[in-house]
Amino acid sequence: MLADEISRLKEEQNAVILAHNYQPGEVQDVADLRGDSLELSRAAAGEKAEVIVFCGVDFMAETAAILSPEKRVIMPEAGAGCPMASMITARQLRRFKAEHPGAAVVCYVNSSAEVKAESDICCTSANGIEVVASLAEDQVLFVPDRNLGRYVARFTDKKIVTWDGYCYVHDRYTTEDVRRARALHPQAELLVHPECRPEVIDLADHVYSTSGIARHAKESPAQEFIVGTEIGMNYRLKQENPDKEFYPLSEEAVCVDMKKTSLEKVLSALQTLEPRVAVPEEIADRARGAIERMLAV
Ligand code: 13P
Ligand code: SF4
């Protein structure tokens, strides 16, 4: 069986498999850890194994490579990217900074290594509010996600200027999706990701990162949940809470790149230790400062 061969090779290669919560179920099942971006970054930073097999999208694997330059980070599907991360370039960010002298730059980890290298501090969906609160500056440039930036702005008196990027999966949810789902499941709690639009967030019962959603679903006395994040999340939710019901806010919430990884590709990556994720040293050194500053918050 593929999973057995993966497990054998993992040991032989002294490798660990990290998988994001949106990965296909079969990939989540062979992972040593599945989690949100923050948990996976922390795991990569403290990892003992020599090889990290990163099942997710490229900015996540790059973050692992930046935090653990001595390790070999491989991505089973090198072509898996995050379209939102491509919505701002380092050059655009430099211009944005020049237009707002004195402002701090907070960069969502869903960004390229080059953009991180131009930023003061990173954040994830799990810690954006705390990261902004930790800054001395009164003005903050928040890139690239306008929705997470606006969500964080609700919790601070600082002036937040957002870049106009977005996640096509989360930005697509509408208030009509909420109305329809609530009508179908009146007893359910609505849990959404902060990458959703403000008008959808306004209607939610709770707003969390993907692992925050998983934690809440376990702890809540509610039996039914409408889940406003990528559809792969429901696999973990159902596995961890077999007696509870989870309904997607929309069946169309699919991140195509997250679904590019398969067990066959994980096996091949372990056999060849390729494709390796490499970030040029000069960029990695500058980006590391922004990521480590976030991890210290
Ligand atoms: P999390 O950090 O909440 O897992 O989010 C990552 C992501 O890409 C959401 O679309
Ligand atoms: Fe990027 Fe959205 Fe996919 Fe997350 S769900 S990786 S933000 S495109």
C-alpha cells in the first residue's frame, strides 16, 4: 500500500511530513502534523528530522525552508502556489512603502519570500490581531490580503492601509450563501475564516484560522456547524468530531492548488528527495527576520 511505503521511506530518509488543513484527506492521513500556517511554521522551526516534506502551497514550504536552512525541504507538488501571494511583488511593496513613510509593514505569510524580505513582521490568520498590537507605529501597511487587513483593523486604533489582494476561495462567499445555509441549518453555528469579506464576517458566529475552527468545533457544545473556509477543512472536522455535522458554506470553496498534492507525489518526493524548495540566501536572511519576529509575538 502507498501509505505503508511512505511510512517506511519516511523513516529511512529521516523525514517528517507536514500537511496543511486543506490538503486532500489521503495526504492528511499520512502526515505527522496537520495544521494551519502558524502551527506548520512553528513545527518547521523546531523540527529535528533532516528532511521536511511539505504538503501545501509554495509560500508555506518557503517559510519552512527560510526557518530551517540546514534542512532539506521538499514539496511533492512544486507547482502548487497561492494566487493571493502573487498579488503583490517586492517592487510594488517598495513603492507602497515610499508612499507611506514611517508606517510599519505587516505581511500575511501568504506572500512571496521577496515580499517578506521587504516587510517588518509577518502574521498569519491566527495571530494578525496580536502582531498589529505589538507594533509601536500608529500606521500599518497590511499586505496582501485586504479582507484579513480589514478584519484586524476592527481590533486596533492604528490606521491600517490594506493592499487590494484577496483569496479567490474566500472572497467568493456572499451574504446570500450565508442566508441560504442558515435557512437550511438553523441550529448550526457559522464559523468563518478571516479571509472572507467583511459583510460575511459580520454574519458569522466566530472567526478563526483553520486550526482555530478545528479547536472551536471540538470545544463547542453545538452539534452542527456551517464552515466558511476551504472545503478540505471538513475532512479533519468530521474525522475529529464523528458525532457532529459540518456543512460547507459553499460547495464551490475549493483551492485548486491545495488539491494538487497526492499520495503518489508524496511517495515520489520521498524516493527522490525532490523537488527541493530553495530560497536565495540573501532573500531568506531578510525574510527570516520578519517571520521570527512574528513567532516571538
Ligand atoms: P490558515 O493559516 O488559517 O490555515 O490559512 C491559510 C490559508 O491559506 C487560508 O486560505
Ligand atoms: Fe491561497 Fe486562498 Fe488557497 Fe489559501 S485558500 S492557499 S489563501 S488561494
